[in-house]
Amino acid sequence: MHNQLVLFDSGHNTLPTSKIRNFHIRPPFLTFFISTHRSFTRMTIMGCCVLSRDTSDRFSDRCFNIFPCLSDPVRRSTLCMKLALVMLHVIFVGFLFILDEDLIEKSKQQPWYTSMYMLLVVVTLVQYFFTSGSSPGYVLDAMREYAKTEASLRASEISKQPASSKNGSVVVTIDNNQFGENLLGNNPMNWTKMVMEMYPPGTSVRTYTCSYCSVVQPPRAKHCHDCDRCVLQFDHHCVWLGTCIGQGNHCRFWWYILEETALSIWTGVLYIKYLQTHIEKAWLVDVIMIMLLSILSIALIFLLLLLLFHSYLVVTNQTTYELVRRRRIPYMRAIPERVYPFSKGACRNLYNFCCARTSVYAMEQLPNALELEQKSVPYTCFDVMKCRCCC
């Protein structure tokens, strides 16, 4: 039996000779140097992180003091979205006038062409900010408006009450409790009664009471979790606009989509004309223009689909929420799929959407059973000849 050299580790386990060549003994001073270097590096990195974080915090505090609107994260993200959209318009339009010399020459020969194009750009951006700053129509604002209307009616009724003369002076008798409740709008029972009359008889108030706002929602209203408010005729919350689309601004939103689609088509045509005449020139410029045209084409497809979708909603008097979440809305569950309860015919729907000057806080009553039954009757050839779908 051969002698074999062994080593013992700290656990008194033997190491065979074959592993001795991989076993290195580190000098104590080297171990101390490496540990000190690692600690110093770690402290330096932590110090730099703390310093940069403090600097960014100070800079943020100064910005928030100068611009208080930036302290709100939601408003800050909305402003960033608006700035990004404006920059996209500037980039796509600016590259045309910077790189396309023929377009600049055409502007001098036919100034009306460039003027019309720039007018469309300005109108689209103005419509964007006009729509983003408009109110969709909130339920709480409708309640206040209803309270003011009730108060004015009550005040007119009080002024018409017979007055009694005493010692040459006019004395008017006023019930202070009832006057205070109606004139100041402190009694929500009037609102609840008015809203519940829009639903079928026997409907529970609890079913349509918002669990967040604690208000009774009229038909087609919904609570928006982004705005934290109940919106009349809620359609959807638009991230690019930073606001909800509802009864008060749905028409403006449709016109904005139309203008944005027209601008994208016109800009795409100008890009294609440039590539047809300058395809053999600087390849780097062509690559940039092709990339921009590809992005513009994707945006144009999205805008066209969005425009067609909302045009369909306008013609049938629906909202995106009603179409997508139809089975989750209590009063829509029993209605057949192809029946549009709030539709008054295509022509009437278009007129009410575009031309009718109704209040932002106007509310639609849910049709009764007889009206729903009439709407569910299938169309016949005679109905089509009479344009039943349009009337």
C-alpha cells in the first residue's frame, strides 16, 4: 500500500494529492488589501448614488416650486404625453420642409398649397388642445346644475306667491326649511327621484349608486378610475388627451380624429412623392424618410380604424363602454345584442350628435318595454324602403 500525502481542511476532512495543485494559500496582507479595496469601492458607489439622488431631489423640488402643476404625477404624465404628441407633429412636418427642396420651391410658386397644409396642421393641434381641455360632463356637475335649476324654479314660485300688506309694507311668507333645501340644493332626494324615473319601475337605488362617489348614476354614466369621477355617457378614458370622452366632448373627439386622419394622409402623400423623386440620392436621408413613413403608416391605420369605429358608434348612438361591456351593465343584460336601446335612427342620431345644441348635462331616459319590443322587430323590405333605420 503506497503512502499518500494528505491535507486537512478546517472540518478535518482530508484532501487528496490530486487536488493539492489547485489549493492556494493567500497571504494575510493580500486578503486585507482586497477586502479593504472592495469596501472602499462599495462605499464610493453608495456615496455617488446618494449624491446623485440628493441632487435630483433638489432639482425636482425647485421645478415643483416653479411649476406647481408638475407635482401631481397624473398631471405630469399628461403634460408629457401632450408634449410628445406635439413633438411628433413637429418632427414629421419639419423633416419635409428641411429635406424636400421641391416642396419649398412649390411653396414659393403655389403658396396656397403650403398654406392649406399648414392650416390643417394648426387646426389639428388646436382641436387637440381644445378637446383635451374640455369637460366630458361629470355627474356631480350635473347635480349642481340640477340644484340650480330647482332653486331658480323655487325662487320664481316664491316670487309669485300672494303678498299681504301690513302698515304700508309688503310681507311675503316663506317656509325657511323648504326654501333652504331647494334654493341651496342641499337635498339630494330630488336628484335621486329624478334619476330613478329614467329607469324601469321597481329598480333598486342601490344598483345604480356609485360605490366611490356615493351618487346615483343616471343611465349611460360610469365611474372613471383615472379621473376619479362619474362621467355622463361615458365612452372611454383617452390617455393621449389626458381626459375622459363622454357626453360633453365626444363630438369634439370625433372631429379631432377626422382632422388627424386627414393630416396623416396628406403628410404620407408628401413623403411618398419625396421618395419617388429622391430615391437615388443620399441613402441616409432615404432611410430616415422610410422609417418616418413606416411609423406614419401604422398611425394612419390606427386612426382610420378608430374613425370608422366611432362613426359606427355615432350612427347607432352607442358608446365604447356599452359595446364592450354590454353584459356587465344591469339595464343592458336583458336587451338583445342587435337592439340599440338609445338609437333614434341614423339620421336623427347624426343630427343630435353634430348639430343639436343640447346641454352638456342632458340625460337620456331608458326606453320602456314597448319601445324595446318595437326596436327588436326585424327589418323587412318595406321597412328599408321607408328608411326605418334612418327615422
